[in-house]
Amino acid sequence: MHKHDEEYGGAYGRAFAIGAGLNIAFVIVEAVFGWISGSLALLADAGHNLGDVLALLLAWGAVILARRSPSDRRTYGLRRATILAALISALLMLFAVIGIGIESVRRLASPAPVAGTTVIIVAAVGVVINTITVMLFHRDRRHDLNIRSAWLHMAADAAVSAGVVIAGVAMVMTGWLWLDPAISLAIAAVILVATWQLLTESVDMSVDAVPRQVDPVAVRQYLTSIEGVAAVHDLHIWPTSTSETALTAHLVMPGGGDDELLQDIASTLDQRYHVHHPTIQIEHRELPDCLGCDP
């Protein structure tokens, strides 16, 4: 197991534990106050938040699975569990956003009063808790799709709760009942854009497309520019997880290459091009990409 795996799992294990604990407690509080106040809005939001907690636990479980050592059967271990978790999480978020949008349109057509002060206070607590959870994953959300999926779920919850607070206060002051569904619809539209980006990227990773943080053209140009390299072929780049990338390439080097050169190439690919697991084959003359293929 790489040191990267241990640091990754340990750091985010704490973040997931704190985030899950806070949000489970909030779901319970929201459900209790919804029951006491008779607010269907709070009860419905508690159900929605419970779904996001499950998505958070799913992402956490994927991190734990990704730390498992490789075996003879699974030579990469279970790192790709993070990709599957991101894909499932994106689908869950897409369904949730569609549900919010449908309900917002329905309520926009027939505005209904919402529970007053209790809803505003509980939603404000939700903003605080979800914002804390968002900050736990904020730093590295751009570098790991699984972490970004957890971040997006919590950011969406924070936005929805903030919308409830704003709409609640505005409706108390103006009596405009249409504000609540209108704000919810606007928030749903913003979340939908981010969710679609998450979904398309997770689908790409699921089918071994080059990760978006890696520029395949720049990688090929670098390999071609190495002194002694006459040609580069059979270049493949794919994700082994949401945070790690593998590469294989054949370098045609008539003069050959030594272990020091291979080490330098691996170090440059890691530090400059975000490729963590390169496998380089050096050839004195260009060989076919696969032995059984037609020339």
C-alpha cells in the first residue's frame, strides 16, 4: 500500500466521521421538530437530508475500500470503488434535484403557507451544520471526484437550507408565499449544473477515459521530447481511482535507456502531469501495439 493511500484514508476518515455524525444528529433533530410542529416541510427535508447522509456514508465506505491491499485477483485493490461511489452519488443527487424542481413548480402553481419561526430556526441550524461539513471537504474537492460528490451533497443541503431561511424571513415580512418555491427552483437549477458535471465526469472515469486533470497531449509531447526517444506509441492513460492515474507507454529508443531514466520519467509524470502509476516499455525498434494484431 502506498503512503498516499494511508494519508488519504486517514485524513478523510476523520472528515467523514465528523460530517456524518453532525448530519445524522441534525436529521434526528429536524424530524423531531417537524413532528412536534406538524411541519411537513421539515419532515420532507429530514428525509432528503437522510438521503444525503447515506451518500456521505457511501463515499466514506468507498474510501475505506480503496485502502485495501491489492490481491492476485484484484491487482489494483478496490481503488475503483471511489469511482463507482461518485457515479452512484451523482445519480442520487440528480434524482433529488429533479424531485426538488418538480415540487417547487407544483408549489409555485399553488403557493401554500409554511410553518413559521420553527422552520426558519431549524433551517438556520442546518445551514451551520452543512457549511461545517462542506468546509471539511472544500480543500481537495477539485482533485478527487469522490470527495467532490460528498462536498456537492452537503453544499446542496446548505444552499437549500439557506433558501428556506431567506424565503421564510421574506414571507414573514411580505406575505409573498411564492418566494419559497421560487428560491427553491433557482437553487435546484444551480445544483443541477454542478450535478451534471459530476455525473459526466464519473461516467468518463467509469469507462477509463483520461481524467480531466491530466492533459494527454502534454504527456505525449513530454515523452516525445525525452532525449533519445524516436517515437511514442501504445500510450494509454486511465484512472485507477478518483485520485490516482495510471499510464502505459512504449518508448522507441534505439540507444536504449537505463533505470535512472525510467525513475526520472516516473517522477516527472507524477509531479508535473498527475500520473501516479506509470509503466514504461523501452524498445530498440518499434514493435506492434499487440502481438496478435494485424500490422
